[in-house]
Amino acid sequence: MSPRPRSTLEFIATALPLLWVGLVLGVSFIATPAKFKAGPIDGALSLAISVVTFAWAHAAEAGLAVMLALVLISLRASPARWVLLAIAAISLALEAAWILPGFQGSAGLIPKLPLLDPRQLHMAFAGLEGVKILALLALAFIVFRGSDARQQVAAD
């Protein structure tokens, strides 16, 4: 017996986290480091470009988070799926409200959090990006596998 086709929402719920991961990898781990290796661009200009780049990237990520939440609502997603989306969204919020303003010497939207030196900021940012990537990959995996598990139960 052939498995039933996935619903469009299940496909979207699997694809959106993977698209989000691709955005994070492309901006944070490919384009940004490459920019700092470019010869004629000084550190201040690179930092200014990064601020604009990450503002746009974070806006796109926020849009993906909202779309993913709407899809999870439509699918009546399990708590595990919501926890993984929350981890990714909280990582994004911390970056936007604390880490990225720190690169500009500002306390950001969370003034009680400590200002970090540039090395600590980079480490914290990379750590949050890593957490976000892992949460999104796990979300895509459990949505994909959850669909398969339901298909198998329905077939039996």
C-alpha cells in the first residue's frame, strides 16, 4: 500500500524551518565572514554593513517565524513543535534586542543585561545562531517524521 501524500501544510511546516536554516547559514556563516575577509573594506564599514544586513535578515526570520506559527496553529501542532519554534524565536529575539545593539555600543532593548566586549558578542551571537539552527532542524525532522508515523498508523 502506498503512503498517503503529505498535506500541503505538513510540507510547508517541514520546508519553512529548512528555509530559515538556509537563511541563517547563508547570512551568518557564509556572507558575513566573507565580507570581513574582503581586502579594501575596513572594520568600521564592515560592521556598519553587518548591522544593515542583520536587520534585513532578522526581519525575514521574523516573517518566517510568524508564517511557521500560523502553519503550526493550522496543524494543531504538538507541544514539542511549539517548544522548538519558541527556542528559535527566543534566540532571534535575544539577538535583535541584546546582541546586535551591543555591536553598536548600545544596551539595546534589554538594558539590565550586561554589555559584552566584541569577542563575547561574537561568541554569544554564534551560540544563539547554533541553538536556532538546531531547534529548526529538529522541528523540521519531527514534523517530517510525525507525518510518516501518522501515515503508518493509518495504514495499519
